[in-house]
Amino acid sequence: MSLLERLGSSKPKASIEPLDFDQWLGFFDFNGTGYPFPMVNQTYAGGTTQEILPTFTGLGNALLSRNGMVWACVTTRNMLFAEARFQFRRKGSVTSGDLYGTTALATLEEPWPGGTTQKLLALIDLYVQLSGNGYAFRDPQYQNTIRVLRPDWVTIVLGSREPRADFQVGDASTEVIGYSYRPGGDKSRETIILPDQMAHFKPNPDPIFPFRGASWIAPVVREIMSDSGMTDHKLRFVEN
């Protein structure tokens, strides 16, 4: 008998006996941990990714309460922005040592009863991050009170210096003629605010509508949805 024949004859024969069901399920055990039969319990069976609307309420509800990474980014920026303070600078000065304050800044230092500059800036910056816009105006009934308006209840009213009704947003003569504020969308509670009475903070202008701002979060909504979807997937994997 040749060497090849001897080696071939020593090869063990495969078993043709079928596995019973318990033995077959044993293939789904790893390090003493059993995993369910995959055709019965799927990790993401019937799951869908939650859609995040790029609106003030959509971003606020879906991101700040469900995505820790976005919450950390928003909070870090918010805490830094809120550390600013209002001061006057002497004309021609370039050093911080020439900053000073007067009683003219009293309303900004206490914008409402019990309020502080830090609370004022923190609220405005939070609105700016979620909607791209921060609105604040001095209440005409209480001259020493600043009201920070919820951005999705504010409507920017445009007009034109030219006597025409078909003006466009991009026309050179188009300008802001006022703001309409309707709490909860209730027209009966509408307040009209003139441009010189409103402080409109929009650090990132909307390229399509330059009279309003754009949120930095809106462009990354798809990435956030993907991250949140993977988190849900891992949670369902552990549950199953």
C-alpha cells in the first residue's frame, strides 16, 4: 500500500446521523450565553427609524431628550456663550482693561425679576441652536423687562420700499417691517413688534431667506437619525 493510500484510509468518516433539535440549538450558544432562534426573534423586527423634523419642536423633542451626543454639544456651547457679559468700551480702546459698566446696562443685567445676564444669554443661545433665531424685546408695559420669545411663534413681516405688491425676498428694496408674535398660534393674542423694538440674533443666516437664521443642527439630522437608530438597534439586541 502506498503512502497516499495509507493517509487516505486513516481519514475519519463524516457522521451521517442527523442532529436533534436540542443539539442544533446548541450552535447558538457562546461562552455559556444562549441566543434565541434567529428566525423567531429578530433584533430589529418591524423597527423603523424615527424621523426628526428640522423644526424647533422637532429638534427640541427628538434630539435633546434622546441623543446624548447632541445634548453634550448644545450644552457645552450654551454654557460658554452664557458666560459673556455686557460692557461698554472706551472709544479707540483695544484692551479689555478699558471696559466699564453703567446703570444703562441694568436691564441687561436683570432682564426680568430674578433674571440674570447668564439666564438671558443661555435661553437665547438655546433657541438659536434649535431654530437659528433668538428674539428678545423690551416689553412696552414694563420698560425694565426683556421678553425672550419662542422662535416658532414669531413671524417675520416683510415689506418693500417700492409701491408694488409682487415683491420678492431677494429684491434689493425688501426689508423687515415688523414681527408678529402669536403664542401657540392664537391670533387673538397677537403682538406686533416694530424692528427697532426687537433684538433678532441670527449668527448663521439662512441662504434662502437671509432675514432669518439657520440652525447648525438641521444639516446633520440624517447623521443623528443614523446614530439614534444604531442605539435603538443595540438596545433591542440586548432585550432580545
